[in-house]
Amino acid sequence: MATRRKLEGQTKAQMEARSRVMKALAHPTRLFIVDQLSRGERCVCELTDGIGADVSTVSKHLSVLKGAGIVLDDKRGVQVFYRLRVPCILNFFGCVEAVLEEVGRESASAVKAS
């Protein structure tokens, strides 16, 4: 018989913290930013060029990522540079890709079977 646990106390706090990180990553632009930062630190100007959005939009996305603890910033003169706090966040993306590949295989199998 499986043990049932309630979502309370430390477990609830941990799930809420995980949820904040997941929500911060749940936007294509922020995923692009994390991908770019996986290659090394970037200034806001480099990210705006790559995204094709204005500075205020990119800054808002960076603020969400920073608030979730995903990125760190470093102000140098008038420029702000961003980098990943922990590169292991990229391991998560590997897992996501594995899920997508598996779902794709299952969908292809279902189409062939029908």
C-alpha cells in the first residue's frame, strides 16, 4: 500500500520554491536568455540584440530570472552583465528534451498504428 503524505510544512515550502523556478523558466524569451547565458555572461545589450526586443522588455525578463535565483548580475560602469547562478540548470533542459523526444516517439507510433 502506498504511503500518502499531505503537502505541508517543509515539503510545501520546497514545492513552492521549485514552482517559482519553474514559473520563471516558463517563457520562451527567458529560455532563450538562459540558453545564451549557458555560453557565458552577457550584457543586456547583447541579449536585446539576440532577442530583438527593447531594453525594458529584456530587463523585465532578467528581473524574473534573477528573482527566482537563476541568474546573477554584475554592474560594471553603465553596463550590467548577467550569468547563470548555477550551470546545472542546463541539466534540467536535457531532461525536458528527453521527455519531448519520448512524446514524439509515442506520437509517431500512434500515427503508424492507426
